[in-house]
Amino acid sequence: MNHLDCSICELRCRLTEGRQGACGLYELQENRIVERFADRYLVACPISIETAPILHFYPGAKFLQITTTGCNFNCPGCISTVLVREMFPDSRALQHLTVEQIVAKAFETRCEGIVFLMNDPLVMPRILRAHGCKGPNATKRPVAV
Ligand code: SF4
């Protein structure tokens, strides 16, 4: 086999050995599609929901902003391009956090939920599934936006 088609998003990239898809997040290695930036985050800190910017949704509430790397969009004029599309997996700018640690951080910092900013979360199904995780002392599930 000399290629695999990635089915995570609608771009359906055809990956050949050592080549990344359009998002820069997935690569074919030894006939397996692997995540290049697993558990690495550019940003994981609380913000006010209005800075997202999202209005009229949990007004004034604190949410945990998370930003990973890579994006399957290629929007003209995107201000996040340098940060999310030109990052190396070993960059010291990236924090290593598991999805459970992200959810726990949302609870510990008393956030109402988790908000994805700067790149497209739809190419990170593992993270999206994690919003259903419960923290150790959780009484309610955080909202993922
Ligand atoms: S997730 Fe990335 S590699 Fe997979 S199809 Fe979409 S852009 Fe291509």
C-alpha cells in the first residue's frame, strides 16, 4: 500500500508515506495515519467568553480557551496562520496536556466550559469526544464550544 485516504474531514486527503494532509496534523508513517501534534497545545488558559468573541452565551462567564496547531481551512487574511500552520511538533511553545488534564483544568479553574479558538476543532475528533469526560470532583459536565 503506498497511500491512505484520511476520512477525518471533508478534504479527504490522500496521504503518501511521510507526507502530511492539508491540515498539517496527520501524516502517513509505516502505513498508519498518525497525529503529529498529539496532546500538544499552544494555548490552554481561562478567558472571558466575550473575548472569543461570543456574545449572549453565558454572559461574563469564564471558559477555558484551547488552541492546538494545524488547520484544514486556508482562509485569506487569517491572523493565526503563523501560529497554527507553521509550528513544529518539538516546539517549546507547545504545552503537553492529555485530554483528561484539559478537562480537569477547566474544572479546577471553575470554567463553565471549553472554547476552541484560532483553528478548526473538527479535525481533532479525539479532543471533541473528550468534552464528555468528567473531572475527579465533577458535579456537572463542562460545555464545549
Ligand atoms: S483531517 Fe487533515 S489530513 Fe485528514 S482529510 Fe482533513 S485536512 Fe486532510
